[in-house]
Amino acid sequence: MVGIDALLSDGHPSRGMDEFAIERLAEPALEEPVLIEGLPGVGHVGKLAAEHILEELDSELVAKVYSSHFPPQVTVEDGRSSLVCAEFHAVSTDEGRDMLVLTGDHQAQDTQGHYGLTETFLDVAEEFGVDTAYALGGVPTGELIEEYGVLGATTTADLHDRLGDAGVEFRDNEPAAGIVGVSGLVLGLGERRGLPAACLMGETSGYLVDPKSARAVLEVLTELVGFEVDFASLEERADEMEEVVRTIQEMEADAAAPSEEDLRYIG
């Protein structure tokens, strides 16, 4: 694993691609921050929630994590390319806890990468003094839903009680397949380090990007961490997705309804 001290003095990774490399960009003064992890997953729930925090609150990009376990590609914006990475943003709040928000467009492509990246993420969190971690994600229902519940899992009894008081549900053997990817390993590896951690999972069909589920998760998180955000932009995205859902439902209904020609062959 390559730490911050393995980077060149100019702040850029050394020549060649390291398995895990951290690029430090800023050293903000965060007071007892909590880690908020929101990487891509089911319904992009965690990613949407984390990005909404960054859109609504003042934040500063403080570190990037590169890895050869990410997909072999660059992103392109206005003709400029950037190697794929995960990003840490510092968020200071007036009314609640400071936050270190982890976002990105990709997770690792293999098991070794998941473990190595999560250890690297937790190394960064430790350096910033994080004392609690919240992983955000979605849990698939396999069907379209109207009311969005939030399921939880924790590593400590105290967090279990706090999530329960905030309306989070704990169900036996759910998620049935456990929590996979970085969100699950933040809990598993975090517990081994003595870092209290919890996962907030918004119910979602699993078929589409789900802003409504992201809002449900954020409503719980804002209560736990003690900050406020406006949900207008998420509502706009939810309206757009509802239009997509209606179109899909209409197409399914048309496909299921027998035509006059079909009816001629019935009976």
C-alpha cells in the first residue's frame, strides 16, 4: 500500500501506476469529522446522497485516491482527461459535525482491490481524525415502491440505538446477500480498527437511479450528523425518473394487452 509520504514533493504520484496511491491536495482544520462514504452501488443511492451534500454545502477537495484496481480509463470533461480516482471532500458545518465525504464514479473491479482500497480510504479517514463512519447505499426490493424505508447495520450498540431513534429499520437477514463492496468493508474493516461504523441503505427497486431513495437516506443522515440541506434539486431529479418509470409502465402495459388480431385466436 502506498501512503501519502510515498508521493513526490510536488504532490503527484511517482512515475508508473501504484496499486494504491494517495494524492493530498489540502489540509483543512476539521473538528472531530465523520466519514461519509457514497460510491456507486444499487440505484446509485449512496453516490447521489453524497454528491448532494457536496452540491448543497461548502466543500473542499482534499485528497484523491488512485488505484490500478479501478477500471482502465480516464474521464473527459471539456476535452480534458483525468485518470479515474476516488475523492475526499472536507465539509465544515455550523450546526452539526464536520464531514469527510468520499465520492467517486467507480468501485474496484476485484476482491483484492475492494479490500485494498477500503484500507486506503480508512487510512485517509484516520489521518483526518475521523471517529465515526457512515456508509450510504441502496437495498434492492426488485419492484417499484411508493414509500422508501431505510435499513441499517452497525458495528456498535450505541450506533444501533441512534439509528433506531432516527427511524432506521433493522430486519433479520436483510440484506439477504449481506453488504458488498466498500460500504460493507467500511463496517467490517472499520470494526477491526476500532472505528464505529454504520450503513444506511435506502430501499430502491434496483432498476433505475433513485433520487427518492437517496433523499430518504439523507433525511436520516442529517438527523444523525446534525446538518441541513435543501432537497429541491433531488426532487427535480425524482420527477424526471418518475416520468421514465411511467413510460416503462405504459410500454409494459401495451405489451401485455392483447391486440384485436390476438383475440381472434382465443376460444
